[in-house]
Amino acid sequence: MSIDQRPAGQRDAARATAVVERLLAATASRDDDVDAVIDDLGAVEVADVVVAELLFRACVEDLVPAAGDDGAAVTVVFSHRGRDITTFLAVTSGGVRVVPGELGAPYEESLSPSLTQELSETVRALYGPLADVSATTRRIRWPGPEVVFPTPQRPSLPTVFYAVVQRLVQVLDRREPSDLTELAVRYGTDKWGAMHQYPRRYETHFGPLRDRRLRILEIGVGGFDDPAKGGGSLRMWKRYFPRALVHGLDILDKSPLAEPRMTIVRGDQSDTDDLDEVVRRHGPFDIVIDDGSHRPEHVLASFNALFPHVKPDGLYVIEDLMACYWPVPFGGSDTDLSDPGFTVGFLKSLLDGLHHEEFLRPDARAALPTDALISAVHVYHNLAVIEKGPNADGSLVASLLRAERAAGPKADPA
């Protein structure tokens, strides 16, 4: 199905993701002209995408008051080429409402606080390297004393006003939440909870990559057969990696879950043609996470098809290793624990490949294409993280021992 044939919501998500991809490229270097890219894309469309990103990261829905309590209205103004693009955010007991403005719309004094910043500086703050974040053009204006000062008739300060603006500022300053466990709970993924404890392992490997431009693919979107449910871990990655494009692959149609920076692809993880198409359209990838069917034959098929398209120094992750031991429902086995046809046995073969230069016998094992391409294999309880990188350090001792073997036994001097 072509993009133009998709429902409008998915078209919008795909278009917004394309805009973000341009902005990520424009902010990758301080030499790029972000203003020129904004001109090319259209300042109003860029502002709409930026507002959506701000609201996603700020989680202002947490601040929705109870029925009957005062809400908050906040005015966000992005300036570009001397003109303003104004957006009104209303956080009330009815939820969060966004009213976008137009380029050049006049800004009027109101009873709501306002946050103003140059659009190009905002784009750099959201999509550029952390070192380039700046607040030089940011201005915050609070309402008059009739609103923010306590009076006998209104003794309580409007804390919701302050909380909404505070969250927006935190996002623009890139003070991202550091705890991946918190994000796992927020977005409802089972990567942390009664079943798994993955986030602390992920922090070790993913933390150093957090400020990089990344392409991430996760196999398995979740939500069972309901096309409108799932995507919790994709949103977690989208929030954790602010400069990443996140892709989800599922055998079921999960396209209604698509969002800016979050693309949903339908495909079978065991079908080489489907995986080739994913790579052609969206790869190569910095991180691949297999949280799919967990069937060993599917895990191995996905690895063989996708690992060649993981970037150098990228990571390939396999979750839920326990499934390879369970005949039902995953087709696993605990009979031969070294069988490379099952996930853990396959990982053991990668460990042998990691030491391929240490073997003395040339026929000790059949060489694998990955032997020289995997620099580390980290195995935790139910989780494996495979690092892609050169593995050709050589082995001086093994080379000497092989040479001695080839020369045969030394002749007796007598």
C-alpha cells in the first residue's frame, strides 16, 4: 500500500517522520543552515512537528487536573525570520488540547503564560547534539498579578501554569529522564516488571549512545491481535533516544500506532523478503532488538538476515532467551544445550567465533560469516547483546603453536 493510500493519520505520521529526518540531518553539524531547511520544509509544518515532539517528551497529560479544578493555558510562540507561529496549549480536566496558529499570527496579551523561542534554536535543542542546546532566544512571560499573586479570594497559586511551562523548559534544555525503568513502567512495556528486569542491562549498553542520531528496529510491537494496542517499548525507545528514528516490525497490522519518529512496518520476521524490504526502506540500523515470536528458527532467521545490515559498532539484541528451552509454545528444547539450531546454542557458536583465531586445528569448526564481525557477546539472564565490530586482533601464541604442529615433531639430535 502506497503512502498516499494510507489513512490520513498514518500519512501525517509518515510525513512528520520525514520532516524530523530532515531536521536531524540539518542539526548534525553546526555548519548546516537550519533556517534554510525550515524555509524549505515550511515553518508552520516544522512548528507543528516540534510542538508534537515537545508534548510527547513533556508528558503534560500527567498534569491534567481533576474535574472542577483549575486548568492551565500556555501560549508557545516560535519565531522565524521575524514572524511568529503561535500555538495554544490548554491543559484542563478534559485533557490536553492543542490549537495551532499560522505564520505571522499576531500575539495578543492574555491571562496565560507564554514561552517564546526562535524556531531554529528550538529545532537544535530537540534534534541536535546535546552540546549545541541553547536558550539564548528563549523568553518566558507570566500573566499579570491578578492571576499569579495570591489574594484573599484566590489564596492558591496556579501551580498547573508553572508545572506545564516547567516541563516544556526541561525538554528544551534536554534534561531527559535518565531512568529507563521509569520509562518502561510509564509506557507499559513488560521489559521491566514481574517477567523481566532488562532496563539496567540496557542502560549499560544504550546509555553511551543516547545523544547519537540512531536508527532502531524492534521486532514485535505487542498488543496481540488488536491493531490499536501495543507499541509501549517503541515509545520507550523514542523517549529514551531523542535523536532516534524508531521502527517496529510485526506480523500483524499495527499501522494505527505510527507516530512522528515511530514507523510501523508489517512483516514476518522469518521471511527473508520481508526483512530485505525493511532494510531497503529503513536501514541500515544502529540497534536491532528481537522481541518477536521467540521461536528459535525465527530468531536465527532474523539474525542471519538483519545482522549484515547493522552498522559497525552497532548492537543486535535478542530478548527472552528462556523460550529456546520450552517446547511449548515456542518450539524450544533442553535436550542438547549446545545445539546451534536453538538460540542459546547459537549464541555459544558465536562465542566460539569470537575466538576463531585461537583454534589450532584448521578443521576444528566450520567458519561463520560473523567470526570477524562480532567484537563482543554479552549474555544476561534471558537477554543477549551482540556488539558488531572488527574481530581480527590475531593471536601470536596460537600462530606459533599452529606453526609447530605444521612442522611436525622435532628430529632427535642424537
